[in-house]
Amino acid sequence: MGYRKVAVVGAGMTKFVRRSLETGKELSFEASHMALESCQLTLDQIQSVVFGSAPDAFDGVHMKGEYISDGAGAFRKPYMRSYVGGGTGVFTPIQGWWHVASGMFDTCLVVCEEKMSPCQPHPQGAFLTIFDHTTERPLGPNLLWIFALEMNRYMHRHGITEQDIAQVAVKNKKNALDHPCAQIGREVSIDDVMNSEVLAWPVKRLDISPVSDGACAIVLASEEVAKRITDKPVWFEGVGWNLETAYWTNRDLYYPKQVEYAARMAYEMAGIREPRKEINIVEPYDPFDYKELHHLEGLLLCDKGKAPELTRSGVTARNGDMPVCPSGGLLGVGNPIAAAGLMKICELFWQLRGEAGKRQVPGSPRRGLAQAWGDLMQVGTVVVLGR
Amino acid sequence: MGILEKVADNRETKAWYGDIPVQHLYTAGVAGERFLSEIRDNGKILGTLCEKCNFVYVPPMIYCERCFARLTEWVPVSHKGVVESFTVGYIDMDGKPLPEPRVMAVINLDGATSSLVHFLEEIEPDDITFGMEVEAVFRPKGERKGSILDISHFRPVG
Amino acid sequence: MGIKLTERPQAQASGMETLEFKGTALSDEEFKGGKVVTVSGAPNAQYGWDAGVAIGRFLHELKEGRLIGTFCRSCNRIMVPPRMFCEWCFRNTDEWAPLKDTGVVNTFSLCYVTWDMKRLKEPEMPAVIEIDGASPGMGIMHLLGEVDPKKVQIGMKVRAVWKPADEREGAITDIKYFKPM
């Protein structure tokens, strides 16, 4: 296909915190400013801006893309906001990619922000309307239901236990101890997860990522410009996205087919035939611990039902054969929805450049994958980056 | 056969009623914190200056949206300014008549480059003119809460 | 294109340790206790969502104590919740299809919290229930009842427990819950 090569040349992020003093604009500025400084570009060298953020109802600011735009460096620039629920953080860089790949722009600033703390009494209130207003909402659902229903189905189909799944929370929260922006990096045991408060069985308190405020940003450039900006461009090798039916009670929740379709699209573009051998680092979406396993299977990085074994045997540990969420993931770093997805892209950027500090995975990884998931459990978004 | 149906009588349509049960608690942010605290505690209106762009932001921002520099220079601006535009509101949010018409004005404070929006009172709507000089009326110190409403309104100078 | 790049930037200080990450965490007390300046508000919006043609009929049937789906002749699926068009074939569905009020638990949860994270003594038991008479895998979300939470299982046969006819209003809640058969 006739598109141009696109590189990530800079990255920045804020700390992820339960509630920030900074406004959404200010968080966006801090992440964007850091990303620009990291590649020594100034705002006048940015030709386009894309911005990702999840429901307006979190911030309580309608059209928040437009409201926050100046903090994302979009003053008098071509600007777009994208929103595909939880998948936004990995979809927004895809949108940035086509801004540059198409030849329209040589540079694009990609910013994702979420400020969930304004939403009272609980950000879940903003989520209730994702359920069908007539056939589901009258039953008084809460968001945990759909995760619990999916997790239970996944466990049931493969005979997976809650302990198997708890390993992921243990791993990611520990990885996050090494992330300077992490909200809840800590050492926990499988027993700690098992004994934490049952919220919506099988989901327990420590199976879940926290509510967070934060922002991330990356700078994209065309091949020619990227090579003038940095010695270490990180290239987009593949992108993919896909949407399942909104009739979520009409499909088998044990397997995220939309993630598989998105992954196949990205692999084809990247020329990847054997993803298990050709992808060195994975940052799958992990708002709940079972989701990491679910997504590894959807990404074809292991057989259906076998992801817990990879975790148990240490394959997915930071020093394992296929490190998964070396950042600490949403479970450890935090989950400001859209920003959390872009955090995964930032992590790949730093890892592939060998700049991840204490989190650096061994063996000079060449290629990494980030994935997010969302809407009514429908969307899969995948980016493959390589150096 | 399709199963498209025509609704002959609107009363036959069924709707389901609900809301989105959220309320919001916003921080004022790094810039807003200082801006509003200064109004509350000292009755002063501050802006931030971008020297490069020669621009004073009121309300202040921690960055210049034009050049993206971090702004650290805080400058007091005048309580007085001029009316750049205004509108007279006769109805509330739900379309009900207001007991008294209410004037919202865009006001450019002396010393500021950007303008802010606030109430304009103590004047008949018919007497308002563009470029008219107005001044901030602060609430008594004990009643200020760190809100843009600590300035209760603007009024004509003199 | 019009990007002015001056000198190629020098190799930069790299690595996490040299980076400064911004972001100021507030405690609950600072945030809600008035230690920082805050403003509150609510969107104050209420909605009336039209049920539409297919769900309108579905609600009407619920009032009569029946479940109904729609049939697509092209893919041979009987779908519930009913819809006016088949999203696979992208054509109008062909017929209404009466369904039974029994089914099989496809998945379930035992939920001990409300959406605003208040604790429940007895769990709510949401489930996806595959409805008998619809195509395999066609489920709806509903609640389970009259069953010990410990005994709920995937694959369990269940039946709708209806509100008395004079209390039914044409709503999904005209079925109180599903109970084991």
C-alpha cells in the first residue's frame, strides 16, 4: 500500500495519580511539553495534533477535546480528537500515524489525557449509559458486571482458576515499582489478591486497576524528518483495529475475536508471520488482571487458554522470553483510560531505545506490541513498533 | 416481507427515562489555584506573562498556548478594563424568563492581553456601550471562597 | 514540507533516571476538604430514550408475559434482543419469532457492590442467559434469583419469574429474575 514510513521520535508523560491538582489542560501540557523537549522540537515544528480522551462525562467537560486542545499544543493547528472507549490510547497514535503516513503532514503530536477524579460519587456513573437503555439499564447494572461475566466465562471455558489470574496482578504491580510515574506499584502475593475484597465475583479488589488522572504524549515524524531529528527513531511497523458487535450477550465472551482481527491486520502490515517469535515485548491492555491473559490469546501470542501457563513459568516476566507489561501496566502504573493506552506506546518507545532504566528488558528488544480494548467490550486496537 | 412498522399515533411510542448520575468536583489546577487564592486572600487579579509572545493571560495559564513555553512570570493586572462585547440574557437555562435581565460581558482588563467573561451590573442594558470602562466589584473578604464569583460582578467606573 | 529543523539535536541524556515527570497528587482530604480550590457542578441532564420499533414490540410482549425475537432468513438466525435489521447480512429481518421464557446460564457474576461502590449484603447475580428458541449463543442480560449464590453454575437451566400481569408495565423488569428449573 502506498503509505509512508512513520517514526515515533519523542515521548513524555505525567505521573499517574488518584487525583491531580493539575487540570486536564495542564496535564496535557506537561506530557506534551516533555515529549517535545525529548526530541528538541518546538511547537512551530508540529504540523498536526491528535488528541485522545475517553468519555466527556469523566471530566464533566463536553467537547473536552476542543476544550483541552491548547494544552495539547493544538493552537491554530489541524486537530482531531478520537475516542473508542478504552481502546482510545492505542487508537489515537494510529490516527496520528495516518496523518503522517498519508503524506499530509511530516510531524504530528499525539496526546492522550484522562482526568477521572472530578467524577462524583464514582467515575462508574459515567459508564452506566454504555448499557442498552431499555433492555439492560433497568436491571441496575454496574460496569464491573461485564468484566466479571467475561472473566467467569473465560475461566469456565478453559478451567482457569482465580489464582492463575491473580499472578498477573502480582507481576504487574511489582513491575510498576520501577516506574517513576506509577500510582500503585507494590509487592503483593497471590494470597493478597485472593483475600482482597470480593467486588463482583470472580473480580476482587486487587484484580482491578485504579481510577487515575494523567496524560501521555508522543511525537511522530515522517521518515525523512525523523532521521534528521534522532539517531534512534522507533518505527510504526503495523497498525490494526477492529470492532465487535454491540450485542455483547450474543457472542461468546471467552475469547476477544476483535483483538485477533486487529492483531492480524497489524501483523500483515508488519510482515509478521510468527508473532510468538517475532515480537519481543508486549504491552497488552490490563485494566483487570484476566484481561492481560485474554488479550495475549487474542493477539495469537499463545494458544487459547494457555496464557496462565506463560505467566506461571516466567515467560512473561520482565526478564522472561516474552516480557509482558514490563511497565507495570494499568494494574500498577494506573489507569487514566486514554492516557493508559498511550503509556504502553511510551513504554515501547523507551524500551526499544534502551532507555527504560530499571525497567529495561534484557536482550536489546527489536520489536514491541501495544494493544488496548474497550467500548462495550468491542474494540481491539493494536500497534507494532520496531527499531 | 420486512417488518418495518409505521407509528400512526405518537402516544404508542415507548420511551425509557433515565439520567447519567454524575456530579463533578473540579480542581482549579496549578494556575487556577494561584489565581483564585489571590483573588480570595488579597483581592488581586493576576495574569501570567509570555515575554516572547508579548501576551498576558487572564485567567492565567501555566503555559503559552502560542509558543508552548512554560510561564512562570506572574503579573498583577488592573481591576479596571473595557467592555469588548456583551449580551443581555432574558431566559434561564431551561428557557424560563429571568426575574431581571442579566448582562454577561467580555471584559479586557488593563494590563491583560486576553479577556474574561463576567456579569455586568449597576447599569441599564440600554446604556452599555462598547469600550466602556468597567471595574471589578469584590465580595467582602469573609465571603470569598476562591471562586471566580469572589468578584461578584463588574460595574461602570465612576 | 515546511518544517524548519536547525542543527540536528545532539544525542540527549537518555534513560528514566534523568527524566522529570510532572503531576501533583492530592490526598482525599486536600481534594474534598477544601484545602485546594475546587468548583462543583452537575450536568443536570435527563433523557427519554425511544424504545424503537423492535424493542418497542419486545417490551409490549414482555407486558404480555412473553419473550420474542426476530428471524433473518438469510443467515438463519433467531436473534434476541430482537432487531429490525440483521447486522451480519445488513438487511431487514424477516419475521418475529416467539421464544420460550427458559434458557441456560452462559456466564454469571456475584456482585457485592453497587455502581457507586457501596457494599451489598446479599450479592446481585447478573447473568447472560441463552434463551431457548433463539439461535445458540443468543443471550440477554438479566438477574438470577431464588438460588443460593454458591450453587449458581454456568450451564444451569433457568426459567423466567414474571411479575403478576397487573404489575407488568412493558419493561425488561417485568421479568423479576430467572430461577433454576
